[in-house]
Amino acid sequence: MWILELQMHVAPCRAGYIKIVPRVSAPAMSRERTLMLLNRYGVPLGLALAAALSIAVRLLPMRYGFYLNEFDPYFHYYATSVMVQDIEAHGLAGIRDFLHTVDHMAWYPWGYDLGSLGVNGLYLLNAVLYLALRAVGLHATLYQYAALAPVVMGGLAVFPVFMIVRRVTGNSYAALFGSFLIAVLPGLMLRTDFGWYKGTPFAYVLGTFSLALLILAIEGSGWRSYVYSLAAGILMGYIQVVWGGSVNFAGVAGLALLLTPFLLKVGRDLPLREILFVAPTLIPMAFPSPGLSWIKYPTELLLYAALVMGAIAAVTAKDGDVPLRIRGGMLALAAAGVAYLAYRTPHALSGRYFSVLNPLTRISPSPLNTVAEQQSVSGISIL
């Protein structure tokens, strides 16, 4: 153990006084320099280690061969290859060609309408990424890219989690712990590992980044908050055509915006920030599926309600605080909206969403266990 030694020496000073000056020994100076370096570089280094760990554990399935995992990834790989071929042949017009393609390799003789798929955003995103990487020198087949891309997404997942936890707690080391936790969390690891070429890895990372940017937008001010709102909305809107479960991210964002007038100081520009976020969430309307029906999807209705609440709060707020009677009226409106949705939408929600709200609905054994939504609840799934 280093012992901090203070050596004293006498130094003359003005007016005949004597000044005692502490002299720090070399080991103490070395220790202070080490602490300074840790404070400056410790968190970035730890975050890089968390990302490396996340990638390493997700590469473990590669020991069994360079293959895609399970059934759906093979179809997604095939559809992405069709998208890549169309873009290579016709440029941006190839995107339109893909959305009007009837694939006669399945459901013969009628074929399968690829444009009717609800995850065409997955194919477009990865086709563009793959072609861009190949243009800058990537020497890999699309199959190799499809197998490795989920691993890269798993490594990137630690960064938005770090952003959110640090913003919430104000502690970089707590955020670093959250990054290490998400790197090895089994529930996420199984859906972002080698060969899992589905919408989950991409939607999780982009959705978490969207929530992190939304927090910065709502709690911030000035032009940067507008940029954060717009970027968060674009990510949130696009992932809705990447993975069906992305509506869970939109639901979290809607609830957060609903609670904003009750928990934070309300600025006059709150409605503008919320509009910049909500408007891009209508991106799915540009795709054949879901198309125009997306405008009345339950999560979109939740975002519209949050937008109305934010406008009421911004107009009535005094010095950033919403009057108590206005808050009461807003709560009554929110309760009425929840009651309406509870009456209208339960029949439209599948078991996968009910099992998120109440995991105990899947406590009994299932006769069919082909996908995660059909498996019985476990302790690790609750974690």
C-alpha cells in the first residue's frame, strides 16, 4: 500500500512571515495521476469492454458452423436478397419493384406477395447497409452479412442503454453497470446472437436509441431538442416496419409523453417537440403493409393523446407548472381514453402483448412451443 507522505519545508515570504509548504512525494503524485486517468478514460474503456463482451458471447454459436439460426432468418435472408438484386438492377426504382413483387417460389401457383409483408423495412435497411458496405470494400456475401449483423447490433445495444441509465441516474458507473448487464442478459442474447437474422436485433437497438434521444429532447431545450425529437421520431417510426414487437417501444414513448406534463416543467415549445416526434412515427403508412391503416393503430392513438395533453399543458402552464385544476381535467381525459381503449382494443391484441402486461397468463404449460410467445413463463423471462 502506498503511504501518502507529506514533507514540509520552510519558505520565506513577504512581510517577514514564514510559510509552510507541503511537498507531495512521487508515489502520491503517481496515484493522483492514475485516478485522474481513470476518471477521464475509465468509463469509455469500460463501455468498449461491455461492447466487446456483448459481441464475444453472441459469436459463440458460430462454433457449430456458419449458419443462420432457426426458420424465419432464412426467409428474411431470401427476401433481402431479392431486394438487393432489385436495387442493383434498377437503383432506387428497385425498391418500388420489390414492393410489387409476387414471388412464385412459394405458394405455387398463386405466389406470395412480398409487398404485403409487415417487415419490409428490415429488408430495405439491410439491403442498403449491405450495398453501402460492399461499396466501401466489404468482401462478404449477403449470407455472411446476414449471419453477423445481429451480433454487431448486440454490441451496439450497450450504448443506448448507457445513455438512458446515465440520464436517469446521473451516474456514469451505474450506466456502465447497466451496459454490462444488457451485454449478458440471456433474454436479449438469444434474440441477437449469431445467425438470428430477424427484426429483433435491429429494432431493439434503434428503438432504445429512439427512447434515449426522446429523453434528451423532452428534458432539453433549444434547437438541439428539436433535432433529438425528429431523430427519435424517425427511428421510432421506421422500426415499426422492421419488427412487429416494436409497438412496445411506441407504447413506452406514448406513456412517457403522457406523463411529461405531470412530472416535468412544461415549456411553451413542448407541443413542437412532440409534433416533431409523433409525425415521423407515421412512416409505416408509406409501406404497402400496414399502409394507411397505421394512422389508427392503438399506439398511434396513444401518441395523439399525448400530443393533445402536451398542447393543453403548454397553453395553461404558468412558470412551467400546470395548474392543479387543469391537471385534474387532464387526468379525467386520460382515464376516459384508457377506458375507451380497454373497451375497444382487447380483441385486437394477441397473446404476446397480454403476456408482456401480465406474464402470469403463460404460467401453465403450452402444448405448442415453436416460438417464444408460446413458451411458459420462467424466472429469467421475468428478469
